Amino acid sequence: MRTTLRSLCILRILCRADGPVEESFIQSGLFILQEGMGETLDCNFYLDLQGPRSREVLETLITLEGEGKVVLGGSPKGLLVEATEKGKQHIHQGGEWGAFFDVTPVRVPEVQIDAVLSLRGKEAPLEMAALGTALFLALSAASPGNILEELEKAKFQGMLAADFVERSVVEGFRRLRRYGIGPARKGERTKPRR
């Protein structure tokens, strides 16, 4: 059931992105959906050179490619992913509540997916990987104020690319906080927007 939900979330993100995206976009989007917004996707994430990454997400992408619902290609930073017409039809036939004929009904978290995609912003767009990395580091930090220390530590340990821009991670952290996503500061409560 969780694999089905993960597949549907990937297809919905691809349809909303309206074109090919890097795998790190999908990985970070699902990380924010799971860890920041509380959707249960059964993914185990770790920090990779391009942001949060999960083997389960990659396996789901490969399965979707085998089913003809996505096309995987190459890019300088890794895989490039795009929904096929078959994938778009599959996600659109179920609607918001996923009334699919071949699977148990699954609720696709439309509002949460839209919120994740809106985090990138229009005026000063951020890469989804920067947002995912900001949340990963914020959740890893001993306190929310230690995000830069976590960033430097991750770069030093080789978990992040040395050219990963600190400014984008800090701006990502600010946007996440503005939306109430991530750990709370002392005496503050945050609740993911739904």
C-alpha cells in the first residue's frame, strides 16, 4: 500500500512539475512530504551529495519506468525523470482519492504536494534539493540554530558536495519555518500546514 502511495506521489509531483526534473527533485520532495508533513511513505532517507536520498524512492522510479509510467534519462547531476502519457493518465484517472481499478483506494495528498512544490517560490526560486537538505540538517541538528554547523560537518564528512551553496540551505530553512515545517525553536510549536 505504501509503495502505491509513493508511486502516486511521484507521478503527481511529475505532473505538477510539468516537465522533466532531476531525481534529487523527486527525492527531496518526497523527503519533505514524509519528514516535514507527516505522510507515511516508508522511505529511509540519508544525506547524499545532492541532498536527501532513499533507496526505496529509486526502486519505485525504476518500477515506474518498467511499467511505462516514467522515462529515466541522464543529466549532469544524475537521473532525469519525466512522466509519460501513460503515467499522467494513471494519476488523473484516480482523482484526489485514488479510485483506481487495479489497487486498493489510496488518498493522494494533493494539498501537501502542492505545499511542497510551492516552497520553491516564484520570485526567488530555490532548488528542491536545497529545501530537502535544509530540513534534513534541521532535523539532524541538536537545536535549530545549529543548521550551519550541521552543513559544514556534512561537507567535511563528504556527505554533501563541497559546492553545495550555504545561502540556499539557509534560505530553504527560512522558507520551511515560514510554512511551519521542521523542528520548533525552544518554547515554539510548529505544525505542518495541511
